[in-house]
Amino acid sequence: MRSIPCLGLLLVSLAFALDVDSLPVWDPSILAKNALENTPGATNLVATMNAPQAEDSSRAEIETHGYKTMQVTVGDGGTQVDQELRLSIQGRLTDSVYIDALLSDVDRKAGDQTTATLQEVDQIYFRVESPYAMLHLGDLTWTDNSMGLTSFSRSTLGAMATLRYRGSEVSGAWGTDEVTRYSRSFNGVQGQREGYYLDESGSFVSVVPNSERVWLNGVELVRERDYEVNYAGGLLNFKNGIIPGTDDVVSVEYDAYLSEDIYTMYAFRGSLRLENVFFDVSGFHLENDVDRMRKSTLDSADYERLKNDRGGELLDSSMNVLHRPKMSERLGARLRLQAEHRFYADVELGLNRMDSNTVSKDVGGPSGRAFRWLVTTDSTQNMNAFPVALSVYGNYVQEGFAISEFSGRERDWDAYALRNEWDLDSALLKGDLRHDELALRIRLGKDWFGTAKWGYRRGDGERWNSSRSQLMLVHRGLDASSEFTASYVSSTQEVDQKRYQGTFSSEFLRGFLRPFGSGDVRYSVRDSLGHKSERGYAKTIVGATLNEDLWNVKESIGTLTVRKHDLTDRADGQTRHEGWRDSVNLVTWTQSAEANFRKFSLSHLLQYTHAVTDSLGAVDSWVGDLSTNFGDDDWGLQGSVAYSFGMTSEQTYTAIYKAVAKGTGDVRYDSLTGAFIEGVDNGDFVYEGMGRNDSVGAVLSSNATFEASLEWNPGVSLGISQGLLRDITLSASYHSEAEDTTGKKIYFPPVYPAALRRVTAGTVSWDANLAWDHPSGISASYNPSASYEKKMSSIGYFQDMFDHRVKAGLNINENHFVGVENTFEKVHLSALQKLDWNIWEITGRYTWKLPAGLSLSPRVRYREGSGEDDTDESFGAHLWEEELRVGFEKEGMVDAHVSFASIQMDTHEGAIPYQMMSGFGDGVTYRLEAMASVEVNNFLSLSLRYILRFGNAEENVFQKLATEAKAYF
């Protein structure tokens, strides 16, 4: 536990957390106001603004929030100790100095998360900020996007400081971490919106939260709006109507925790801001900490192998690939000049140095420089000062600069852009890189603009090159916008290629009906050592949006056609044209709708794709999502419907149970049924959450989910104030989901249980309830329910459960209540073996509220069960329980009870499933439970729970004591 040293650091240092969304932050406008105070000529204005608060400006306003919990569970098998500390300090020290601090100690370090929902991890930071300085120690994320050639982001543990003056600032950071940067590009899958693996092999990775960047066809997406990432596992799900197809390219960069890689980071950046001059400088040094690695993961023999490394394959003593300690170093400087708010120049220099084995003197790494420049006579969009603007852009990147590593915001050598716009394969780019571009822009009239561009990319000695010419016509108005382009690309790499391309896009921006459309038509000729081929490409989207204040509907049709044929030379010197053949022919229909009324809301997305390819023939795919809510309490009717289906590569998620000291948990494994039973007294596990089942291979699967719920109060709906209908409430819910990994596509989940046999995994469940609550104190309800489940498991897990539950109660007066509950349950389980059993249970309870917060509650229960296994061997048992419970409650302060029960369980025959008789063995069990929860004050709460079980049905006397203390700050 890091509580004591972390708390000490917290009180003397400052830092910035990875990302703690639950914490409030200070209002940045306060800092802006204080910056304004230091601006010449603003004294009177600020004084007026601050006059009412002037008398409080010297008072510190600091708020401390948080809690500390300590849980100790003592069982027969040992002791389980769990603790958690979360302390937040925020506020104002002086009129312009603010602090923000967090200490979170939950006995789970970053990278140890295994469940689907990322759990909190150990964190500590403490930060102080003023208009002129910031100091920052602990868990932090350093992000630098000030350069066009280089960007750098790193989550680490260390320190950061910033100095500011009149808009200029200097920052520096140091940190150490166990994080490695990864990148991956892949094509979308038609009909798949969720479950894209960040790891290329589909393995489990623990991603650093908020470290990822995602691009779709070269356009960076926005986290949580366009996509979400399951950080504990490394899975990418798209949102906001984004469904990548086979023609779309997804690029991802992210950090992942890797204990074998221990890094040390040094980074800095500085910026100078004058009226017409912007100057930025930044750099970082990132290197494996070999000294720390030798103490943890690197033994002496492997260290000697690294020292003697001469390049080539390097294996450790276990014949696994030996990780070489690396070093990366970047330095960048950028100067931006502007005049008259239109003349603009941007010049940048970058330096890079790398070492692929810092231990060996015989293995080095690349080093090089990069330059980038942009000069334009008008940087404004509308060119109001003069109707003509000339721009010159270019960059020169040496091979040793490693442009694909730590790529900057500009991403001029991005693999997707090179292939889509220049017909170049980034994997074949060798040597130094050069790019030059000249652009002429003309304002043709109101809202109309024209552009002519010519660009040229090349390598050393013209071993490869590509030129691109483009004419563009743009209309930008308040009601509509349009763009038309014509391009010609000529490239030479492994093949010579010429491309003729035309694109258009148009969209109405106002009005109830807003049509839109876009198109991309290309014709290419390729020549590879005399073998020529032609390729035609056409992609179009047309549609319209209906817009109102409370709702909108969008329909679109998209097409993609790719055709090609070969050109061969005949003996007479003429070229013979073979017939065109379809390579891809695809049609996509997309529909979406949103509605937000007072008593009705809807969100809907549906996409259908029909694709025909030479290799696969015709393939159809669907993806859809629908959710709606309707009604409210005033109607007496409310409900919801949700439906989704599509494709995913995500593995099945299963419950994760953590082993604890024997007898201290509340989950037990039943070897007879192969199931984990929750809510037991003497468990050996605790529930952690839902996690990836990596024992099941990562394959593309089809899934669908449907659920609906409805609640109706006839008295409210019909305005009835007397009689039976006034007092009854009817409710029902239905849930069904399915997954198939055999290639079958599921468009709707199974409606009835028998259909589960035809899918890989799934669930069908329903629940209904009829409740009657009379003002006289009489109440009754009938609740039938059923659950049918098939799990993806190596043992072939099926479980069907059906039960009827009837309850009745009478509030004799405020102090006396009597109730009875009758349950019939039927279970069929097929797991390690096939078991069928029936359970009948009846329970009666009487509650007597005594003076001074005391209560007395006797309870009796009879439970009877019988069944048989797959060999027709019968089993059965019955249980009789008598319990007396004495309780004490003082509202808002104390809640306590002591109960003593005698449970007589008699086995008729056979081995009894654990859950059939509530976990009690054959014979008599005496069970004592004492529980107390005390709210000492607004800042401290204590709880205690003690369980004692003994009797001839128990192997030994079982005791468990669980205590918890929670302090609030």
C-alpha cells in the first residue's frame, strides 16, 4: 500500500492526473480574469468587475473531499484485507493561486485492470496554478502538439512545471513509466461497428486511458462522440452513425502498459507570442531505464547478450526474442509570422536521433533532420483584402528523421493520404522524402472561390515520384455549400500509374428539407514492366435530411463501383482491350432518426449493404440500433424498447471472479454444476466484473439484442379513483440476445427458448408482475418469470429456469405487518452433467415494531426440492428453517440486527446441487448473524458483520467477521 508515502508527497507536491472525470475543476475564467488584471490599461475595468468581492480576495477557499475505507474479513481460511483511499483537495489559496490535488490508493496499479469497465487505479497528483506559473507532480500526461512534424503524448509518473508571461510560456517535464506506444491501420468490415481490436493479433492489451488517437480515412475522430475504447482489453467501438466499410481505412495510435518496458522521459516546450510573431520550440528524450530493468526483468546473462549485440536476431536464455533497450530524441523549432492579418509564413525545423540498443556500442540507430515551410499572401478563408492569393508549401524529410514515428499534427506523409491522393505506397518509400506544392486561390465573386494546385513528391535520385495537379471550385454560402475538383496524378514507384479524378460535394445548410450529395470518380492506367491495366472507380452518396426543432430524419444511398481490365499488346503492335470485369460493386442504404419530445424520445440507425465481388459473390450485411422511451407517471404508462444488431470481432464477456482467502468471499464454485454461486456465507471468490474470455478465439461474429419493458397503472391512465383498477399495477419486461460465430448472420435474437440451440450463445428471459396495493394495508402480487441461457463454454452450458412467485401482506397498523411468499421454481441445467429439479418454497414473516427503534421479526421457511440427472438417478431434499430477528434502527445513525436461525435439511437421495437447498448440508445448521452499521457523524461510518455456523450439518464451526470503516473528508 502506498497510502503513507503518497499522502506525504501529496502534502508537499503538486501534479496532474491521467483523467479523473468525477472530480470538479476550477473555472478557467478565473485565470483569464487574473490575466486581464495584469494587462496594461485594464485596471479600472477589472476593479469594477471585482468590486463586490474585493474584501474576500485574500481569503483562502479550499475544499477537501474524499473517503478512506478499510475492510477486514476474517474467515476460517485466513484474513482478507482491502483498503481504498481517495482524497481530493481543490480551491483557491490566494486571489490568483489555485490548487487541485488527488490521492487515490485502491491497491490496483495502472495496467492491472482486467474487467470490461475500467476500474479506478492508484493515482496521486498535486497541482498549483496561477496566471504566471504552474507546478505539477505525480501522475500526469504530457501532451505536445505544437509542431507540424512531431507530436508527443505520454502518460507517466513524474513532475512538470510551467512559467507564463504575457501569453508566452515555458514548460518542462520529467517522468518514468512502463508504457509502450503502438500504432495500427486496418480496413473496416461491412456491417461491423463494434469490436475492432487495437492489438494486431487480437490479444488482450491494457490501454492507457485517453492515450489513443483514431483516424477514419485520414480524418481524426473525437473521443466519446465518434468512438469509445474499452481500455481493459483494447477494443474500439464506433458511435454517432459511423460504420466503417471495406473501402474505409481506420488508423489508431495508443499507449499500452508493458511491465518489461521501463522508460524515463524528459520533455520541454516553449512558446513566444508577440503581435505578429509566434515562435515555438519543443523536444523530448525517451529512453529505457536499463538500471531499473536490470533490477526487475533483465538478468545478467541477457544484459551481456545486449552488450555484445551486433544486430540481427537476439534471443534470451529461454529462446524468446530479447527486447533491446531503446532511445528516442526529438527537437523541433517553429516560427510563424503574419502581417496585415493575411500575409503568413510558417517555417519549422525538426531533429531526430534514435538508438535501437543503448547497451551495445556496435548497434546504433537513425538520425536526421526535417524541414517544413509555408508562405502565403493571404491566409484568410474569404480573401476580403485582395481577390488573388499565392501559397508555397514544402517539406524535406531525411530518412533518419523517421517521420512515421511521433507523427505531427500535419501528417503530410500519412499512409492513407499517400495512397488515396498520390498513388504511393508508404511501405516502399525509401531514402529522403521531398514534397513541394504551389497553390493559387482566386475569389471569383460573392461566396465563390477557385483554386489551382500543383504538387510534387519524390525520393532520392527520383527512384520514386508523384505529381498531382488539381483545379477546385468552391461555393460557401449561408444556405448551401458546394465543392468541385478535377485532379490528375502521375506516379512512378514499382509501377507507373496515371490517374484522372473528379470529385464533388454539395449540401444545403438551412431549411426543413436539406439535400446533400458527394461523388468521387477515378480512371487509372497502370504499367508494370509492360503489363498494362485500367481501373475505374466511382463512389457516390446522395440523400436528404428533414430537420425540425425536436426531430430529424436522414436518408442516404451510397454506391461504390470498382472495375478493371488488362491491356495486352498484339503481334501487329496494336493493343487488345479485354472486357471490363467487376471487382467490387456495392450499394449502401443508411437511415437515421432522432426525436426528443416531452413524453417520447427515439434514436434510430439502420444500414444495409449489398456487395458483389469476384471472389465472394453477393454478400449482404445489416447493422442497426434503435432505442425509444415513452410515457411518464402522469400518464400511468411508461416503457422502453431497445434493439440492435450487427457484426463484431469482440470475444464473449464472462464474469471474472477473484480468489481470496478461503471462506472470506461471497462466491463459491459448485463442482457438480460447474457454476459460480454468488451470495454465500463461506465463499472462496469475490466478483470483479465482466471481462474478455480470451480462451475463446477472436472471430467475426454476428450478434443481436432486443429488450422491452412496460408498466401500466389503469387507475391513473383512465382517471379512476375508486375500485380495483385504482390499486393495481401491471408490468412486464422481455430480453433476448444472441451471438453466432459460425458464419450465420443474426438479424433478430431468438424469440423463444428452443431457438437458442441454433446460435453459439444467447439468452431469452421475461418477467411479468401483477401488483395490488389497497389503501387499507392489504397487498398482493403475482410474478411469473423465466430465463433461458446458453453460454459459450467448453462444457456446453445450458440453463432453463421458470418460476412463479406469489406474495401477500397485511399492514395491520403502523407497528404490525404479516406477510407470506410462495415460490415454485423449475430448473433444467446441462453443464458438467444434465440435471433437472423442481423447488417449492413457502415463507411466512411477522414484523412487530417496538418502541425506541427496536423490532422483532420471526420468520419460518419450508423448501422442498427433487430432481434427477441424465442417468435417471433421483435426488431430493427438504429444508425447514426457523429464524428470529431482533433489529434496531435509528434513522440516519444506526441500523443493526441480530438473527438466529435453525435450519434442518434432510436429503432423501442423491447428490444435491449447491443452490437447490441454499447451500445447506444434510442435518441441522445453526446460523447466527449480527450486523451493525453506524453513522458516527457526517464524516465517519463504521460497519460490522459477524456470521457463525455450526451443527451436525457443518464440517466444522464456521465463523466470519467482516468490518469496514469509512471516513469522509
